[in-house]
Amino acid sequence: MKATDANLLTFINKAPQFVIPIYQRTYSWTEKECRQLWDDVRRAGRSDHIPVHFLGSVVYVEETLSTNTSRSPQLVIDGQQRLTSVTLLLTALSRVIKDAEPVDGFSAKKIRNRYLLDPDEDGERAFKLLLSKADRTTLNALVAGHDLPEAVSLRVKENFGLFLKWLEQDPESATDICTGLNKLMIVDVALSREHDNPQLIFESMNSTGKELSQADLIRNFVLMGLEPKLQTRLYEQYWRKMEEGFGQGAYVAHFDSFMRHYLTIVTGAIPRQGDVYVAYKAYSHEQTAEGRDVEALVREVWEFSKYYGALVLGQEKDRSLGLAFKDLRELKVDVAYPFLMEIYRDYDQGVIVAADFLEIVRLVEAYVFRRAICAVPTNSLNKTFATFGRELKKDRYLESVKAHFLRMRSYRRFPRDEEFIARMQERDLYNFRNRSYWLRKFENHGRKERVSVDDYTIEHILPQNENLSREWREVLGVGWAAIQEKWLHTLGNLTLTGYNSEYSDKPFTLKRDMEGGFKESPLRVNQGLGQLDTWNEAEIKARADRMARHAAAVWSAPDLPQDVLETYQDPQEPSTDYSINDHPHLTSGIMRQLFDDFRREVKALDACVTEQFLKLYVAYKAETNFVDVVPQAKALRLSLNIDPHELSDPRQMVVDVTGVGRWGNGNSEVKLSEAEDLPYVIGLVRQSLERQLGGGADDD
């Protein structure tokens, strides 16, 4: 590797041609980066006290070995964004100054012949900078002064327009820009094909400009080191199709997330957002060590990108699946994408039929929505869906999905109808983040002709106005204020209307009978309102109950016969046919009182805590055991499912029992024998629970 300081314009002028390899990301600077470049160049041009302005580095390697009579184009490893932006600025500058020469060496002709084009070459060889295919035709058209292509590169076009606008808005800016461009310096880094590893150098660069995304790093890692013909074929056959499938905007916005979901599927682990590249490198090395070639890996990414496009980017062609995916996007069920992409692969390969796939999607939707209504903690959802596929039986696909949903416990549970119906009636659904979603679902469930909820506004039947009219107060009775506060934003009092301003705070009978009132409403959510004589607490509660029961059908829970569900019982699961009476030390006396106090405090830690009596100990679980109690004659021996070094234990009551065989799950043990120690011990237990709720230990 050879690195030297160089004047940027001299560097561009002397080089035969810069080529952006196909594996490099597309041009991605936004107005923010272009404005920074403009301000830096103009500041340098205005000030005699700024002799040079350092722009960063340009790292390149010659495409093939050069000779004295034939110079080879230079493949740019790092610096594309800066070179492209300066080229756009020079192109705009040549358009504005035309035949003038505000600074020596800066006429339109000199700019074009020195920095944009090689007048001695024809075709693509004439252009000083050749971008990758998504951007190449647009930049070439701008430099040559031709019409833009139909498949235009938005970033190239828009940033050229910015530079052109800024130059035209300020007639004096051209002189400053010319002078500033003359002061731009770079580090010229030339790599040797024989001695340098472009990939390692590329990873270690800390250049100025827009940071590379995880997907950019992955694409470069996959394609950079390949033989040129294979590199080109894999790019054209797979990676380019992915870029086109996503579209310019979605590729930038979604590709990193897609790669994270993809890695979750193929590795079974969820990489951190900033570690996707590292995780992919590890996966790739592991796979190639097992005999898979690069093409198989690239093809796998491309195949999953199609499933992601259908789920997330609205590209599904099946109408019913497309509507279901749209509902998931509105509900923001990103955590389920790895699971659903895995099922989509099986659907694509004919393992599962469309109807069963659709039912699974609707179950996922109902699962997430019911949990949101029931305020079940969401911190387990990533892991729940990342590992869901391991529970499937492909010969009983839909049945096994239902069984797994039904068997999940605690804060991973699928809320049953009783819980959901009760919480649906009392939740503040007006300020619920998915307000438009649940109203649209309510109105359109079972409809073939869908109603656009966006054409309507939400109506509070009992008005929001704190200063209710005399008519409303009389209808509600003495406790009108408390009734309004309790039920105002709940299911029973909310509906849809196109006459919100006309309804205003009018009494119920006027809202019912006026033109466009409840009697005339064609909306399903208003059914029954036109037949009521009054609107009070009893009617609100009655309507809430009806609608909540309907909601249980809209977001239906899975259902399997008990004998079928029992076939999915894990034979390793302990029997639950035990009670407190099976523990002789807990039948009466001091230990019984201490245990009753302990169990009350543990259950109060979180609503998700469940209690299970086993033959030799009592288990307390959130997702899995976080504390087990082994009753003894003079103490309760507690086994905490957390490593001792993770506990804050200033009194040093905890004993490390790692590797010691005894009943109970966990490596930390503490004995509780005195009532005055209970608060401190509960504090230790809380730490074990919080570790699990934060994504801790798996089931044994």
C-alpha cells in the first residue's frame, strides 16, 4: 500500500478513469452531506487563511496490471461518495459558468476536459468516473448533457439539482467554489494486488462522509474477493435483483433490518443491530467451512429477500395474504418477521398451503394485538418468534403452530377470551397507538367490500367536554363526572362518523335522529345505536360487552381439542398433580407462616408470576423458573436462577452452588429462616426475576 497527499483535482485529472465496482453500495449522500461539502468548499474559497481543505481519502486498486503503453482503470475501494459528489458539483459548475472563466482554469470546457471527460476516449471509456449500474446511466447523462434515463437514480439527480440551485441562487458563489475546489486535498491510497487485502483495508477505513450500513459491508465482504467473472455473475443474478426488488428508497431504509431478520432465521440467534455484519461474517465462515459455496449463500439471501418484500414492502400478489401482511405492518409486528419469513419459505416450496399460511398470519396478528390490549410485557417477543420455528411439526404445520401458542405460559401467553374480553372493555382505546387499526378491523371483519376508515373520524358518543350540558348530566345522574372519566375513551363509548362536527356535544337523541345520525349510519360499529332511547353508564357497559365479545371473534385465539393438545405435551415436563399438602414441612407451624408470607411477596413482584407445586420443591416462574423453594424443617432453601456474580448481595447471604447436585434450578442458593430477613431475600429474588424479564436464562 502506498499513501501520499494529493490535490484532488490534479488527482482526478491524471487518473485514466475511476470505476466503482459492482459490489460497492449505490451513491447515498443526502442533502445534509452535500450541504456540508458546499459549505466547506466555499469557506475555503473565501478565506486566504485556509491554504488547503482535507476531504478524506480515496483508496483504489488497478483493475488489471498496467503497462507503460496501457493504463488500467482504477477500482475505488473507498471514496466513492466524495468523488461522486465533487463530480456532481463540477458538472453543475460547468453548466452555470459556461464560457466564462471566474478563476483561471475553470471554464466549462476546461472543467469537462480535465475532470469530467477524457476527450481522447469514446463511449464509457470517456467518463472520468463510472458508477455502479444503478447510478451510472444517470451520472453519465448529466455529465454528457443528455436526457436522463427512465430508471433515474434519485440521489444522483437530486444532489445535482441541489448544487445547481445553490450556484444559481448566488451569482458570487461560483468564484468561491472554483477557488475552494483548487484547495481540496486527499490522501491518495494505492493498493497492490499482490500484497494488499482490499477487504481488510476497506473494513479498517475511518473516512469522513456517510457511514457504511451493515448491508453495504456484507455485500462488499461477499463479492469483493471473488474472481471478476464470478463477481459479476453473482451480482447480476442475485444481488442486483435484490436491490431492484427493494427499490432505491426501500433498499436504504430496509436492507439492514432484513439482514438482521435473515440471520435470526439461519443462525437461531438475534444479532444486535450494529453487529449484523460481524454475525454474517461468522455465519459465512461457518457455512463455507462445512462445504457450502459463495453462490449458495448469496442465493439464500436473495430468496429470503423476496419473502421480506412480500411481508414488509407490500409486494405480495395473493390478495388475502397481502391484506393480512398489511394489517401486520400497521400493527408493527416487526418481531414476528423472522418466523413468518421462515413459514413463507415453506409456503413458497409447497410445504404449506396458502389457506393455512393465512391462518397462521392471522394468529400472529391476534397474538400481538391481544397482548397489547392485556398489557402483557413485550420484552419476550423477539425471542418468542426467533425460536418459534423449532416447535413446528411440518407434517402437522398449522396444528403445531396452534399447539405452541396454546402451550406458552406466563408473559409469553396467548391471552384467552376471558382475559381479552375483560381488558378490551376497560382499556383507553382512544389513545391506543393502534387506534385506526382496531377500528378498521372492527368495521371490515367479514366484509368483502371494505370500508375506508380514514374517511371517518372517531366520535365520543358521550362527549369529551368537561363542562357537560344539563341534558347530559341529567341522563348520567349524580355521579356524571366519575362516569365520564371512567368510560369516556373506552370501547363502549367510541364509534365512527362522518358527521363529527355536526354531532358536537349534542344530546344522544339528537345525534341519533339528526340527518346522518346513528339511525341512518351504514357503519357496522353503529349498529344498535339507532334503537336506543338513552345513553348512560348501563348502555355504555352493555355495548362494550357486545363489542368486546365480537372482538374475540375478530382477533380469534387458537383452538384445539384437548386430546390433540395433549399429544404436544413434553414428556420431560414434571407432573403438576401436587399441592401444598404434599410438603410435610408446610402443613402448619412457623415454616407454613413464613412460606405464606414469602409466596405472597413473590406473587406481588409481577402479574406474570406463576406458582407450581412439584414433588420436592415449589417453582415460581415468569417464563421459566426464577426461584425454587425447597421446604426444610427449619428453613426455606431458595434456589435462584441467576449466577452469584450477577447479584447485588451486600449481606453475602447467597452461596454459590454451581456444579452441586440438588433440587432446584439455579446456581445461587439462600436460606430463609427468619421473618425479618424476608424483605432482603425478596430483593434477591426480584433480581433473578428481572434478569429473566430482561431476556435471561432459557428453560432447563
